[in-house]
Amino acid sequence: MAPPALGARSGEAGAPRGEVRQGVQWVTVDEDNDGQRVDNFLLAQLRGVPKSIIYRVVRKGEVRVNKGRVKPDTRLKTGDQVRIPPVTRKEKPAQVAPGSRVQGVVEAAVVFENDQMLVVNKPSGIAVHGGSGLSFGLIEVLRSGRPSAKFLELVHRLDRDTSGLVMVAKKRSALRYLQDELRQKRIRKHYHALVAGDWPKGVDRVDVPLLRYEMPNGERRVKVDDSGKASLTTFRCLARFQGYSLVEASPITGRTHQIRVHSAWAGHPIAGDDKYMDDVSLKAFRAIGGQRLMLHARALEFTLPVSGEAVRLEAPYDDAFNDVLEKLGARLKGTDQ
């Protein structure tokens, strides 16, 4: 029987203040980690420990699998016994826990769940993960509300101000499967966007390269540039209003801010986009009560991990998105009378 893990908290012998000394661990590889490389397995088990230390303990033979030395690229099998040597990591500062209200909002937004994954209709204004001054994001809220969950990882991302469907894997095997499906372009994403102006009938695709860059203040932006990465979005007009159009945008590639920049490049920026909409148009949108970026990840089409069942999920608009459409619809009816 494997010996129990030993450890010392900060301030104890062998662990300076602000650090945690973690003793020897014995971990049994489960089915979800079958086929995983030793280095990637250790990176997941020892979050916060620098890669250089992980590769050093492997190289020195301190990491053992079934009592034998291994290399970083050794593949693990279900049932393998992995010895993880003592390591020291920085003690994480106390994190602000998500409140019960935001936890309730996120749990109520779950539109699909099984043993492999879940899909959330992310509210606008919530980042998918913490960082950059944010104490927590969608994934941290989910983990906080599901303390018994061993694994919860984002499959893909949405901008903070974009609402709609986000996939979260509950098993590593599901994460690998879904991310491979994304790379193979077998997952179809359909967004709804309210854009400025009358979308041209002849424009059903935008195929221009996109380049990421940083503003002097460090803010991330994207622009059309010949030296950028190939990018393709298809468009379909769903409705026309006074001064605006509701379009369905389906990204074939998955570049940062792709739909936002492709829409702006076509001459029809997304309403409420404070990065890519000009100030006059943005002010006009605010004047009709628009308070959010009018971009919503409306639908997902994909096959489920394990079962291979084909599914299509749709997410309703939030109240702020609906209110703008209703105001524009009422204004349009008023001109017809």
C-alpha cells in the first residue's frame, strides 16, 4: 500500500514563510489520464510549481512510475503508481470567494450537463476566468460551487462582454476530445450580433487576415493586416431595423475578437463595441439605451464525447439584448404606420 503524503505548511521546518512544502505523494493514474505524458501529468498535479523544477526532478530520477525511472515524454497507463517527490511551491494568497448570488446566476445559466461536460449561457460582463484585476471568472465560480468536482476546465473562451454558450469539460478526456474537435473545425459556433447600418445583401463572408497587437497602455487589440493569421467568418442577415441589422456570424477560424473586427472591417461594427466602434456611433447606440456589447454566442453544434451523439444547443438573449431589439422593433413599426 502506498505511504501517505507528507507535508509542511509555511513556517514549519523546511518551508520558508510564504511557501508550502509538499511531501511525497503517491498517485494512481485513472482512466481519464491514460496516455498522458508524465510532464503534463505532473504540471496538473503540481499547479504553481515552476516547469524547471518539474523537469529537474524527473531528470534526477525522483519521479518514479511503478518504482521505475521515467522520461518527461513517458506515457502513463491506467493503474500506474506515480511517485511525486517533495516539492516547495509558493503559498497562494487568499482568494475572494464568489458570493452566493453570482454562484446562483451561473448555476441557473447551465443549459446542458452530463458526466463529461457542461455548457453555460455565460452572462455578459462575466469573464471566463479570473486574472487582470479580476478575482474570479466563470470557471472559478463553477469550481467554487462544485467543490467535489475533480476536474473542471474551459474548452474555449468568450470575451468578457460577449454573452452566450461556453463549453466546460468535466474530464480530461472530454477536454482533449472537444479541443481536437475545435481544431478539426467539427464544432460549429453561431453568434448573433446587432451591427450598425444596413448589412449589404451581397456580403455573406469576410475573409481577411487578423493580427493581434497591444496598445501603449497594454490593452489587447486586433486589426486587419496582411501579416496576420488567415481568418474567415460567414454572415447572414436575420433582421433589419432603422440604422441597425441583426446578423448571424459563424466563425470558421477562431481568432481573438474575430467577429468584432471582421464586422467593423465590413463597415458595420457591432453595437456597443467600445474597442472597434467609432465614438459617434457608440454615443448614438447609448442614446437608445444600449448598455452592452451586442454579441451573443447563440448556438453550438457538436458531437458529445463518448456517445458521439450529435447535439445542437441554443441560448436565449438576456434582458439587455432583448430590450434593445424590442426598442428597435417598435421604432420600425412606428415608421410603417
